[in-house]
Amino acid sequence: MHGEPLIYGRDRDKGLKLDPQTLTLEAVTIGQDGVSEGDLAVHDETNPVLAQMPIILAPPLPTAMGVIHRHQARAFDANFAIGKPRERRVLVLLHRWNMLDRR
């Protein structure tokens, strides 16, 4: 979930930590070698680089599921209406000057 540390495992005792030298995620066990929950990477679905990191993990590491990346954009229908003003004007003019409509 967004804003939560990357924890996994049946007992939720494993996590993913960002290795600053390789800029990759590495599997760690919470409580071993001084690793705490605060050392784990935190999921940020608004950052495309950090959000994509869990996707490239290979087994036996966990599979990413849920919202990986959220991109804020206008709804499709809002963009569609903005992009078509000329076409609508042409259709109105064609309809207005249609001989069949004159009665």
C-alpha cells in the first residue's frame, strides 16, 4: 500500500531494502543484522521510478500486486471533449445547412 514499508512473508518477517550502491531492492529479514522496519523501502505509487522497482523482482522474491503506479490525469471523456471542438462546429454547420432539415 502507498506509504507503507515493503514487508512480505507468511510471518511478515521479511522486507525489501533499497541498496544505495546498486539502486536495487534486496531481500532482508527484519530483526537480523540490525535490520528494522524503518530500514525498509517505502512504497510510493506517485513516484514512477520507485513504484516500478518491485515489478522487476524475480522469484523467490515476492510478486508485486495492486496499485503499482498512479498517474494523475484528466478522465478520458474530459480529454476527448476538449480535443474535438472544431469537429463539433463542422457537424453543427453541416446539420444547419442540410436541405432536408428545411421545412
